[in-house]
Amino acid sequence: MQETFYIKVYGCQMNVYDAKNIIGTMERHGFVRTIDPKSADILILYTCNIRENAARKVFSAIGMLKSNRTKVVAIGGCVAQAEKEEIFKKSKIVNIVFGPHVYHKLPDYIHLILNGEQSKIIDVSIEKFNKFKETQDKNNNVSFSEFVTIQEGCDNFCSYCVVPYTRGREYSRAAKDIILDIKRLIANGTKEIILLGQNVNSYNGEAAYINIGASSNWKLDRLLYEIAGIDGIKRLRYTTSHPKDMTVDLMMAHAKITVLAPFAHVPIQSGSDRILKLMNRGYTAIEYLDKLKTFQTVCPSMQFSSDFIVGFPTETLEDFGATVQIANVVKYTVSYAFKYSRRDSTLASKMDGQIPEHEKESRLEVLQNSLSQHQISRNNSLIGQVQWVLFDKCGKRKNQYIGKNAYMQSVVVECETNLIGEFKDILIESAGMNSVYGKVL
Ligand code: SAH
Ligand code: SF4
Ligand code: F3S
């Protein structure tokens, strides 16, 4: 009889990409996916450790998902990498702990547990490129929009962040492997490619063609030009960028490549230079603003999104005010604001001056109000314009479809024919806080 597996995924887009490959590799090994945890022999939780509540959720979820049928519980991803053996202590029913670099070995580990050869397995080794063999030449249920990881890990060590400890040190995949992956995806119907990495704009991958020469590693802009030249690609994006690595060459690529969305996620985190220094971000608020200004000069249609952290240790009301001010200057199209979360092993967790929870909450509310105002006015400014939208899901109402324009704004339309996976020109007629509404032209 074939064993069934259920997978639950937390965290960022890189986890979504990994999870798709985990599903593909499990299916190639004869396991059958189920979306009902209670009918699964194997439970896989692919986890995120970025903030405390993300990590905490995992342990309560195990209890809710398991049933009499559960034979194997596997915890993978960033919590696995960060907590290692501790996971076995926190939850006795976990059999496998696997880090984000070794999911290609999961089917073998599951067999060892099912056959009774072992009862607990832990693998948190950092094997840099092996897991990507699970994408090469393999079609994991190819979709019209696909993530492709080009770079993983991070050397920046922002003082609040666990990523360098969970995803390890930064490395780039070879350009030729990325291009092969993307060519295969496009040949199978993908229209939009989203390049992923913790720090994509520090991409520095082995060149596509060996005979270019020894010192021919490619930067992100070179890779973008090459991908944009692949026949059939309709839209190209990348995320996340670090402000300090945003080069003029990359800005130029936005001006020159028509399929590259004129949009970049460039997280500022804080508007206070004192806090940015404590965060170890490597730029001042003015340097950040100058980069965005240059970007808009080079490519006038550019718009930006950002992440913010409020309540970083020692953040005063004045520091916080500088953050709100930056948000008001840039007028981001989309933004994500978070309360600072104290993470083990990070430098900031040991800093004095931790901010009380209720104070973080009230600052978050103030910032979010301000970010929402800009989001609404950006949405309003689309009224009367035609936007090119890729539809990716159904709305709540009958015949309602929701998609994204180049700037990641949600566009809602009603249409008799199925629009999922289609690009359409949409005339925007009205706008709300989270979406704009229009009709198909
Ligand atoms: N590499 C990306 C971000 C990855 S994490 C970058 O540098 O921009 C995504 C976001 O989570 C970060 O931008 C930050 O805003 C937030 N984040 C990371 N660690 C956090 C923490 N300890 N508390 C609250 N938010 C955090
Ligand atoms: Fe974390 Fe900073 Fe690296 Fe982003 S750049 S992943 S915030 S350490
Ligand atoms: Fe979370 Fe790991 Fe992504 S900590 S945000 S899943 S890199």
C-alpha cells in the first residue's frame, strides 16, 4: 500500500519553493499527497523561525494535526535548523528533524523510520547545492507563476535576524543551472518567474558558459538580461533586495528590460540612523533615500515596497518618528511592518533596553495607519489607468478573479470566462485599501 503524506508550510517564499520540491521528491518516491492531515501516514511541517510566534505555532500544530494513523512526524526548515535536538525534547512524537538544505534526503529518512530501522533522525547539515538537483529536469506540477531560488543564506548578520543561523552563509547557484530550470518551466507553461534569495542583489553565480573566462561570475543584472531573453517569459521579478547592494547596473536593467517589473522590495527596517547602526544594516536613512531617488531617475516608473521593524531595543519615540517620516517620504506601494521579536542566538536579543510589548503594539498601529494611507492613495491613483494583470486566484463572489499588476497591487474583476493563469489588460474603475477593481478590456 502507498503511504500518504500531509505537508504544512510556514514562512517566506523560499519555504514555498522548497515545499514544492519536497512534494515533488516525495511523489517521485511513491508517496501520495493528501490535504487531510487525519488521513496521512506522514506529517511534514516545514517551518519558519523569523519571529517567536512563527516558531511557537509549530509545536501546537503537531498536536492538532496528528491522528491514530500518524506513523512519522518530520519537522523541517528553519526551526529545525535553529533548534536541532531540542525539538525531540519539546515534542516526543517527532521522528525526523531536517534542515532547509537536506530535503532531498527526506524520503530515505522516512523509509528508515517506517521500516523500524531508526526511531529518531536528525540532519541539519549544510549541503549547499544538492537539494537543487530536485528541481533540475523535473516537473513538479508546473504553474503559470513559479519561484526559482537563485541565492540562499545571508552574510549580513543584521543584529535581530535568525536567517544567517538557519539558512547559513550566503551562496549563489550557478547561472547555467538557474537558466536551465527556467527554460524548462517556461517550456511547460510558466509565464511569470520570481527569483528568490535572502539577498538576491548580492547574487554572484558561476557564469552560464564556462568558456566566458575564469573571472566571469554573473551579478544579478547579467542574470536578469539572460532570463529576459528566454522566449515565452512574460513577467520577471526578484525578491528580496538589500539596500546596500542595490547597484546602478541593476537599476539600469529595470530601465532596459521590458518584462522586468518596475518594482523592488527594498526593506529599510528603520528610519533612525542610530537604530540602523544597532541593527547592523550598513546604510543611513539618507543613503537609502538617495538610492531610491537614483533608481527613480534611472527608471522613472519604479515603485517600492519595504519591511519595517518597530520596537527594536532602545528605540525611542524620536527614532520611531524617523521611521514614520521615511514611510511618508517614500510612499511605499506595499509594506510589511513587524513588532521586533527577540530571537535566541542574535546579538539584539542580548541588548539592554528591550521595549515592552504594549509599546511595540501601539507603535505598530501608528506605523501601519500611515503605511495604509499611502497604499490607499497609490491604489486611488490607478483609477482610469490600464494595468497588465496576471490572475492567480478566484474571489469570494461567483465569476470574480483576483490578480496582481506589476506593482504587486491586487486587482479584482468579474468575468464569465476563467482568468486563472491569464495576463489581461484591465481598466481600473475604483479602489479600496487592499485592492483595486476594474474590467477586462
Ligand atoms: N533578507 C531580507 C529579509 C528576510 S526576513 C532583508 O534583509 O530584507 C523578512 C523580514 O522579517 C525582515 O525584512 C524584517 O523586517 C523581519 N524580521 C526579521 N527578523 C525579525 C525579528 N527578529 N523581529 C521582527 N521582524 C523581523
Ligand atoms: Fe536577515 Fe539581514 Fe540577512 Fe535580511 S539581510 S536575511 S534581515 S540578516
Ligand atoms: Fe522564516 Fe526561514 Fe524564511 S526563518 S522567513 S522560513 S528563511
